[in-house]
Amino acid sequence: VFFASHHSEFWDKQIADGFPFVHQFLSNRCSQLELVLKNDVDVLFIDSIVTFSKKEAEEIKAQAKLIFYQNNCESYALADAFILPSLHLPSAFKQGVKGFQFFQGLQYFTFHPKISKLKQKNPISKVSSIAISSGGSDQQTP
């Protein structure tokens, strides 16, 4: 397993802090196919909003399985498998799409081990305010 990403504040910090896994920065969109070819990749797991043309997806899929995680862009149906932990989808999202596996629901959400180990607290009887934050962790990631 190794990681590939575009330059961003998030990834630059991870690398500067001694990211413990093999990592490669992508220089351009086409380098994802190069990544698959040069490294004999069996599965390309995309956890970012990355749009592929049909030709790009087919070239990658000729060499490796293509899995999208939350990559809900217009080319989502080009993947071999699509994982979407969110329960919210446009009604036409899967309409007429064949040939890929679709996994949806909170059971596919990935939590950092420190969060998973937190103990549930008893709720208080009165709640005066609630803050909810969701979305991408790095807005600079393409």
C-alpha cells in the first residue's frame, strides 16, 4: 500500500511531520495511470473528487480495479466499485447505471482509531445548542 496525492496544505503537512507510509505526489491528472503502470498497482482507491473521462477510466481499469470513495462527481459510474458512507443521494444517482458495485451507508465510514475508541457519554437532559461539522478536510485538494 502506498499513497499518492496532489500537493495540498494537508499532504504537505503530513509529509513534513514524517508520514510513515510510502507516498508520491501526483504531478498531473494523467499521472494516475502512470502510477498504476509504474507500480504494478492492483487496486486504485480514489478518496477525492477526481473526474475521469471514460477513456482514462478504461485505461486504468485495464490494469487495476478502480474504486471511488465519496468521489461523487459525474464520472462516478466509471468505477468498478463506488463507496458512499453518506445516506444522502440525488434520486437519479444510480438510475440506469450498470456494471459497478455500489456500497452505501454509515457502515462504510472510516473513523480514526482514536475516535472509534471513545466511550459514549450519557446525554444531558437539556441541550441548548448543537454544532455539526461535515465535509472535506482539505479544500485545496483537487
